[in-house]
Amino acid sequence: MEIWLDTADAALVEQTKEMGILHGVTTNPSILAQSKLSAEEALEKLLQAQNGPVTAQVTASQSDKMIEQGLALHQFSHRIIVKVPVTKEGLKAIYALSQKKVPIMATAVFTSPQVLFALRAGAQYVAPYFSSICESDPTGVSEFNKMLKLLRHYQFPAKLIAASLKSTEQVQECLDAGADAITLNPALFAAWIQDHEDTVERLQKFAKDWKGAKPSKKIPL
């Protein structure tokens, strides 16, 4: 499973990169607006902070403008994956951009038909809003599993990335379902990655026991 960070905080991204577990960074218009930087400045910092892909979303609602924005983002860096919402206009843009070899992440997805449409249009990633699906439908996890089954059954060369997660329990549900990827906001990532209390307890015991060991001359233990 790929682990992505949903943030414009380049310093946090760089710290996470050092763990060796980060695949890439996702953004959206709200995240970039909160960064107080221009889109170019924010995206450049995120690209420099790690070696993986960075997503940036089009802000237009008409397909011709979406295509124009998508091409500009791709020209800015070929490591940028262009996020396009799955609307009728968005599907036109996804298809046109994918024909030009621009990598696409279909976003703001809530239903299985939207997944199918995005995949048929040529998206490399599809991002269902997991928590929103679960909040509006008691069988939200089942709907997510249907999306995964659809992708596997028809053997699309694409990945499902669970977005808009709100708890570590939802992260676990995505793991159990076999999601291809997840993207986490900084607070949820911190909660998920925190040291397990049993691990900390064992390390404390090891450290205590090691104090009675014979000193080593060559190995710095």
C-alpha cells in the first residue's frame, strides 16, 4: 500500500521522507490556499522535499479550462499528478489530458459508477472520499469494497487511493479492504505513526538489562 501525505507542509514532508515510507504528497485547492504561498512556490517546495509525485487539482469547472490548467501543471513538473473532479466536464478533461500522457488522479469520488467512468476516461488514480462515503451511508465500507472489486475485476491499470480519512480505525478499514493507497492529513498521520506503548515498554526493558552487559570494544553498543 502506498502512503501519501495530504498537506502543503514541506518541512513535515521532508521529515516523513526520512522514515522511508512516503510515496508522495496530495494537495487540493483548500490546502494550497491555506499555505499562504503561491501555487508555484508551494508545489516547488513539496517537489524538493521528497522524490515522489505531488498532486495538484484544477480549479476550473469547464473542461476546456481544466485541460489548460492540467497541461500547465504537467509542464511545471512531470512529477505532478493532475487531480480532476469526476463531473461530466471533468471526465472530458480526464480523457483529453490522458490522451496527452498527463497523469491523472480522479477526485471527489463517492460512487462506484464514478470510479468506472474515471477509469474508462483514463485516470491512473481514483480518490474516493472514504469518510464522507461512510458518513452518508451505513454501508460505506461495503461501497468502497465494491469500488476495489470493480477495479480488480476489469483489470484497469490504475489504483484506488482512499482520501478524506478521519480516524486510525478508518485507516485500518482501508488496510483490511486492500486499498492500493491512502492519503492522510498531518494529524491523522501523527496518530497512526506514533510509537506503540508495548514497543516502548520493551525498549525500556532492553535498555535496563543492557546496563549489566559486558562493554564492547569494537561495536558501538
